[in-house]
Amino acid sequence: MDAILGDAIERVEVVKGPQSALYGRNTFAGAINFVTRTPGNEVEGGADISFASGNLVDVRANVSGPLVEDRLFARVGGRYVTRDGHFRNELTGGMLDSQESAVVTGALTFRPSAMFQSTLRLGYESTDDGDYPLRFAANNFSSVNPIAAPLPPAFQMFRGTLPEYREGFAVTPGFNKRQNLLISLSMEGDLGGGYTLTSITGYNHLNIDRETDNDYEARQIRFSFAESNHSEINQELRLTSPNGERFNWFAGVYYYSLDATSFIDDQYVGPAAALARQLSTTPLRGLLPLGNINETNETTENFAVFGQAIWSISDTVRLTAEGRWSTETKTAFATDTSPLTGARAQFSDTATFSFFTPRVTLDWRANDRIFLYATAGQGKKAGGFNVVTATGGILPEERTYDSESAWTYEAGVKTTFADGRVRLNLAAYYIDWRNQIVRAVGQTFAVLNANVGESTVKGLEADLSATLAEGVNISGGFAYTDSRYDDYNFAVLRGFGLDPILDGTVLQYVPKYQANASLDVARPISDRVGLLARADLSYQSELSAVQTADAVSGDFVRLNLRAGFEIGSFSLTGWVENLLDDRAAVSGVFVTNFASRFDTADRLVAGRPIGFQAFGGLVTARTPQTFGLTARYRF
């Protein structure tokens, strides 16, 4: 809900590692919490308008102030953004990745006395986007493939750096629509004696509607329609002890409920559908399955109790212990319908997952400049069901997956120098990940969730910020990550003549190196005019795109520049993003290539067989260099 202008954000909290007491359920690896400024007696606000390449127009505005002085305050904001896109659909001649989104947000704060405050927040988003820039990379690696025998040999995988596609997108137009309603109510009251009671209530309703040409070619081969509706309710109550004591604590209860429904119609179309029907009564029916119509209803209920205790051992040493006990019950009811016969198959199940997640932190403020800490915490994420897939059937033994867990250990130091003008933070961490849930390929090539085994992740992080002069600031960071599967037998690979033992292989989508640097300048150049300038440089090393780590998204360097001037409450800024026009693929996922399967079946029926490719690498193109102009007014 990015309708809020930057000056409406009070702070951004980034917490790393599993969180036990706060931030709700399944906070497995950390959380990012955007805290907005509470409206007050001062009337303030502003508006932005940006124009950029791709015919982008982005308008934002907000205003806040008192409705009843000292008691009732409000903030409202809105954003509208539209863009033609950056990639051409060669089938239609139009742009592929168009975007249109409207967002409205509001907040109402009631403060009848110093003992009580409540804030009601609302947000609504409506988005209507075009297709994503996706293409299959041509496979380039052969293997002995028992599944495809006695067909001729075929390339079974892509190996190497995934292509950086800029063109060649040709699909029957689809869309990606989303409507999202968010409502929250927070209340905080002083019970006397320094005790505080906090209540947080939330409601979210999300609707997603998609149409996708998921053979990603100009030919009519496979098309899908998908719609999902999610309704979520959560409630938290928290009691906090008085501040300033040697021993402080808080405790609370939490409830969460989800009701989700989905509908997917995914099947071959045109000549491919006719051929699939022709083969449906022959031994070749597994080569070109017709597809599936799936209706699913899933519910989740989570109840938790949590707490945190902080013991100030001395004026400089503090021990924090926290924990959360959760029980989560999931139910699923799914109906699969054959597009050919209308035959229906149903799946239903209920599972309950209960666990306790502890976390302990010891910190020492050595002096005003050095702060050291060490923490150990366990995160757990509840398991669930595989009920919907668009790429193959789900076998009974693939229907469920268990909870995953990870112990995270971290130690670090936070330092300040030069009278607070320089800050340097260093940290090292180790993650012991067990029963890991990842996207996997089932025995019939369905893309689904599975508990693949065990992994270890370890790394180092450093970040630096410094004020060089008044209005001139620099910052930077570096991260090194070593991630490996310790125990992973990906059995389906044996069917393609590949080694299924992936012990020691790097994890998918985890870069080994990341780095960033920024220079920010806000300096007066006259009595009325100020200079605004900023440069952001970031680097990310290659990412493994498949479990075997044979295919990768390449290294990526991104440079963003911004410069302009400020006169009083008005500013005008020109900017460019991805100045170097680096187009390394964003990511790749290996899924069924429906066009390849159709070609194999078509040629086989005609007596001119070609090899069978079970899956291919689907690549997402990166947004190219964009440039624009932003005008801003504040009051």
C-alpha cells in the first residue's frame, strides 16, 4: 500500500532471524515493519507527480491534521500509477507489461486523554497489470533419460547463465488483477501503575484474478484462468509491565483465521487440445495430459500465547528471553475435474501443527560507542497441503508436507565514532535448517511444496554510515552467504539420468555476495535554493535457479542516480534507474514446457518422433534502464 509519501514514514524496523514474541505467526526468517507517523495537531501533507519512460505517470498525495484539536486526528493518502510497459508483445504489437494501480489509505487517531489512544487504519488497492515478461530458455544439456525411452535423445536441461531476454515475447494477452482491502485497529491504554494493555485487530481481504498464456509462445497450446479470494482476521492482546525496572516483561495472546478459495482452469487449447483428446485413450496419454479444473477451499486457524522477559543484570548487561507457543489447524477440500470426461476427484484433509519457538539474547553496552550482542532463536513454519498445481497431477504421497524449523545463531557489534557521525555494524550468523520446505518437481512433473531435507546457511554482514559534512552522508553494506544442502535426495532426477543426491549444492535464490553503497547530498547553494543529489550502487552475485544449481541468474549491478533542486516547499528532481542497463535475468524457475511436450506428441503421432523434454527454465526479464522527472510539494 505505497500511497504514503516518504515523510509519512516514522521509521522502518528491520529485524533479522526468527521472531518469537512479536510480529505474528510464521515469522521464520525476520520481518520488515513500516511504522507510519501518527497524525497530530499540525496540518501537514504534500503531493508528488512523476513522469518516466514507458509512459509512466505516478501521482501521490496525502494530508494529515486535527479534526478535534488535541483529541481526534486524521491522515488520508492516495496514489495512482499507470505505465505502458517496457517489453513488446510480438504477437499483438502492443506492450506486454502494462501496469495500472490505484491505492487509497487513511488513518484516524483518537486520544481522549493521556491514558488511552486508538488508531484506525484503512487501505484499499486495485491493480490491473498486463503479462509478465517471461520466456523459456532453450535447453542445451542432454542426459540419458529413461522416462523418454525409446524416443530420440533430447536436451533435458538448461545449463549455464540464463539468457538476458529483451525481446521475443509473444503471447495471447492475459492479465494480473488484484484488489486488496486492509483494516486495522490498534488501541493502547494505561491501566495504572505503569502497566499498559495493547490490542491490535486486523482484517485483510485479497482477490487475485489472472489469465495466462502459459506456453509463453505465439501458438495456442496452453492457457489458464485462475481466481483466488483470501479473507484474514487476526487479534492480539498484550500486557506490558512498567518501564525503568530492573526486570521488565510483556505477555500476550494471539488469534489468526484464514479462509481461502481458489479456482484454476488450466488445459491445452486449439490443436493441442484436439491431440490431447486423441491420445487420452492410448498408452501415450501421459505425454500430453489434458490439464485440470481445480476448486479448492482452505482454512487456517492459529492460536498462540507469547511473552518476553528482560533482566538488566547490571547497568550495561541485559538478558532477554522470549517465546511463543502456537497451535495451527489447517483444512483443505479440493475438487479436480477432467476437462475431457467431466470426471471428478476430491481431496480433503485436516492437520494440526503445534510448536514452541524460543529466543534468547545477551547484550552488553561496553561504553557509549560499542554495543555487543549474541542471540539464538528457533523459527518454525507450519506445514500444509499440495492441492493446486497447473503442471501435473499430484500423487497421494505428495499431498502433504510437514513443518520446517531452523535454529539461528548470531553475534555482532554496533559501534559509533567521531561523535556519532560514523556508525559501523558487524555481524556473523549460522542457520541450522531442518525439514526444509521448497518448491519441488513431483513424480508427474507437478510443481509443489516438499520437505527436501537439511541445509546450513552461514554468513557475515557489515554496514557503514557516515556524515562527511553537513548535508552530505554516505552509507554502504556488504554481505557474504554460504548456503548448502546438507542432505537432499531429489529422487525425480534419477528418471532423467541425473544424480539425485544434491548434498553440498548451494541453495536456490541465495546469492553468495551482496554489496551496496549510497551518497546522499542535501546542501544549500543560495539563500533560497538547495541542491538535492543521490547515487545508489548495488551488486548481487549470481543466483542458482534450479535445485541442481546447473542454471543461474547472472551477476547484477544496479546504479540509480537522482539530482535536482529545492526551493522552499517545492522540489524538482530528475532521476534514472538502472543507469548501466544491466539486464541479468531476475530469476528462473524450472517447470513443465507445454509447447515442447505438444511438439513431441505431434511429431510422434506423425511418425517423425523427436525427443521429450520434461521441463525447461522459465526466465523473468529485468526492467531496463528507466528515467524520469519528479515534482514535489510539501506543506
